[in-house]
Amino acid sequence: MPCAQIEVYEFNYHAFPLFFDDLAKHWKGWSDTKSWTSLEGELGLEATTDRLGHIYLRVTLRAIEISANWTVQTTLLIEAGQLDRLAMEATRVFGAAPFV
């Protein structure tokens, strides 16, 4: 099975779990697209929602090297009830945001 893999560099890696935490806090839906992109754009997330409680998470991987020029996109369907778990796992892996 083909797969795509990319190394992502991010100075503010705490923003990644905050993105999922924001989705979980607004599990009833939102009107616009919520998005997060890594520092150099290798990884992008865009979340939209419908009236039925579905979240559509578009994931974009992009090679930024001169020798490789490719982009992969897919959209994941997430139920609103899964958002708390995703936020907890993102925080577990990347750590909680520091208090400012």
C-alpha cells in the first residue's frame, strides 16, 4: 500500500495539540474553516464541520525540498465524539502548551 511520509519542523509544536483542543471545545460545530500549518508548510490541517456533527479534517503533506516536488491530500471523517480523545492524545504526544 502506498504511503506518504515527511519530516515536519515546528518551533511552536505546542500549537498542534491546541488545534485539536479548539476543535474539541467547539464540538457542536463552527462556521468557518479552522486551520493549522507547520512552520515551513510541510503539514497542513483544515477542519470543517456539518450540521450532523461530522468533522472533515483535510490533511496535506507537502515536500519542500528542491529534489522532491509533491503534495498529498486526504480528508478524514471524524465524529464529534472523537474530538476529546484526539485532543488528549495530541497533548500526550506533544505536551501541553506552556503558560504565558
